[in-house]
Amino acid sequence: MLRDSLIDIQVRAMPDQLVQALESAIVFGELPAGTHVVEEEVAERYRVSRSPVREALRRLERDGMLVRDERRGVRVAPISARDLDEIYMCRIPLEGLAAAQAAAMHNPDVIPRLNVCLNDLERCFKSGDIKGYFIANVAFTDLVHNAAANSTLASLLEGIGKRALRYRYFAYSTAPDLVTASVEGSREIVDMISDRNQTGAKKVTEKLIERSWKTIRNLIDA
Amino acid sequence: MLRDSLIDIQVRAMPDQLVQALESAIVFGELPAGTHVVEEEVAERYRVSRSPVREALRRLERDGMLVRDERRGVRVAPISARDLDEIYMCRIPLEGLAAAQAAAMHNPDVIPRLNVCLNDLERCFKSGDIKGYFIANVAFTDLVHNAAANSTLASLLEGIGKRALRYRYFAYSTAPDLVTASVEGSREIVDMISDRNQTGAKKVTEKLIERSWKTIRNLIDA
DNA sequence: TTTTTGGGTACTGGATCCAAAAACCGAAGT
DNA sequence: ACTTCGGTTTTTGGATCCAGTACCCAAAAA
């Protein structure tokens, strides 16, 4: 039908786009921690009214990217060692579970897609394209999350994954050589998933994240 | 001044109140799964405009209590064995982590408070007060979550905890004797926490939740 | 009788609008 | 010079308005 071919012109709802835009601005440090975000300004900047902006801000608040002072507006969430610890403590078991489930499901056509991602990852790593590396990395983890076939788990991970990304971008952009371990680890995870090795996938994933945690932590403390 | 004495009647923000109200209506089955929730009706029912209602609905959607069909509004999320499985699969490691952290922190004055909760739990159980039992149970788990001193973890658990509550209320109200295991398990958890036994607390918690999962699952399948 | 089409209705999503709280600023008084 | 008070401005939070879309039903066409 004609409708079917036209229907996806309306790609995404407006608040989604705003969330996307603000989110990456926060992750990539264009909006530094603590910046006061004013509804009216965002609305003007993106040529929309305050309604969709308000919704977008609420969502970002819920994801922990923004914090709200009642009746005083929102500001970009501060980053801190404490916050980092909280996030990673939660990420470890959840990412582990996702990897294990992905291995358990063993959807045959995710392996090639994971490999494609892996290549992107390596390419960006070698060419020193930090931002590109992060895009590829998000795509990779998203694939794993989807392969786990648990939308509840996926949405939990999406939220804290983004928060983690802030710290990771901060860490990797100050010490670019950190990505090495990440690339290796990702390859190991793919191996475990294609072997249907649930506990293996879980263990490898948890180790990788734990290591990432420690490394970032050291960098922040310094 | 008179104004000052009146001003704090407005204890919480309006959307919060709406979330609270709708949430419990959903958990306790007053709004059955699939019910179409119309913004205008809710607004009229609670004597507010659509703005705060919209925000409340967005939040409930985000927590998985409501689902949205683009441009067609929201309805109460359907319940299903699949959904139950997703929730519990996530709850197990997270609740386990929370219990372990609570044991690690060992804030001395949470133990008596947990015991108070435990008594409430037992009393409601004995008098067959299902709804009261649930209130006490939420208070209990909230205490554990707070004792873990990880607000990120707490907020993750708050979200899926509520979704789980729907299933638990459904299960317990059809087979009231199920609560027995829950009361015992809760006591064990308190013991582990006061012994500062992290792995023990984790194990016991995970077991308890896993058991609850299986039981509810059987009931749903039937 | 079944399918299509047109109009009417209902509801969401976005844009204003308005009130009230908080931040800002400047003048007066200590 | 420093604080305090009062008015002004900014900005949030809630109410209302308007446009666009999906749904329903009835009438016309096949």
C-alpha cells in the first residue's frame, strides 16, 4: 500500500529529536556539567515551542543526564567519582546478563553484524577517531542488548549506558590509548556469544567493564 | 502569615500525585490491563489541566506501567508471562546487588527499622491484609535499597519494582498463602545484612526472588 | 451484500498564555 | 562599605487554545 511507503517519512517525534541533540551535546562535553539549561533558550534554538522541550528535559532528567531543582529549572548533571561508581556497579551485572542472554538466544544473524561493528570499532581506533569510535561502540552494545531479546533489560541498559558514555568520552579523550583493551574485549565477547557460552560471555563482559571502570576511576582521581 | 500556612498544603508536585494515584490504581487492578487512558478524563477526574496529566502519563509510560500508540494515546500495559520473565530476570541481579551493598554498608540504624517493617509484614500476613502486606513490603525493599546507598541502583529498582508489584498483587490475591515464603525470606535477608555477610545477603535475596518468580509464573500459566 | 468514501467526532501533540516563585538589581539606611 | 528592603525581570509550572490525525458510522457505489 501507498501509506506503508510514506509512513516512515515522519521519522521521529520532536521530543525524541531534542533528546538526541541535547544528549550528544552533553556526552561530548559541548554542554559542560553544571550548565543551567533554560527551556525557552532550547525552544528558540531548535525553533519549537516549550512543550516538546519540557518533555525532552523531563526525559533527560529521568535518565540522569540532567538534574532538576524544584522551581529553579534543570542543569547538566555534575560528574563525580561517586556517580561513576554507582553507574558501573549497576552496569556490571546488567551488561553481564545481557551478554549471557545474547549467547543463550544465539540468533544466527547477529554474529556477522557484530563483526561488522567490530571492524568499524577497529578502524576508528586505528585512525584515532574518538567520536566515531564511540558511535560504533554504542552500536555494538546496542546489538548485544537487542540480541538478548529482553526489552526491559535493553531499556535499563540504554539509560545507564548513556550516563556511562559521558565518563568514557571524558576518559578516552584525555587518554586515547585506553581503547585498546576495549577493542580486544569486544572481540572476546563476540567469540563467547557465537560459542553459545553463556557464563563465558557474562564473565568476559563483566571483566571488561570492571576494568574500564577502574581505569576511568584512576583518571578521574588524578 | 496566612499565606505561609496555606502554602504547604501543596505538599508535592502535581504530576507526582497523579503518578502515585494512577500507579496504585494500576497495581491494584482498578485500571485493568489494556484500559485506554484518556488525558482529558484523568484531568477532569483530578481537577487539573492536561499539562500535568501529560507529564504523569509520560512517566508511567517510561516506567512501563502504560504503553503508548503513537497519536492514539496510552493504555494500561498488558501483563504477560514474557513481560514477567523480563522483569524478574533483571530484578534478580539488581536486588542481589542492593542486598549485598546494604550488607557492605552496614549502617547501624537500618537494622531496627528493617525489623519494624518485618513485624508489619508479619502482622498483615496473619490478619490476611493483602494490600497492607504490599505496602509494608514496598517499605521493606525501599529500606534495603536506601541502605545500599546507591541512588542509581535505587531508581532502577524502583521502576521495575513497581512493575513487579502488579504481578505480585495479582498472584497473591488469587493464592494468598504464597506470602509465607516471602516473610521467611525477608527475615533471612535482615539476618545476613546485620551479619555484614555480602555474598550471603545476595544469595538469599536472589533465591527468594527466583522462587517468587517461579511461583507467580506457574499461577499465570494456569 | 460488501466495499469504499465522505463527513463528523474525539483525541493527541504542539503553541501560547498566565500566574507565581525565584533570581536580580539598585537605592536607601546603617 | 555593607546590608536590607522593594521593585523588576526571568523562568518555571499549570491552563488553554488550535491544528492535524485517527476512528467511527453512514451513505453511495460496486
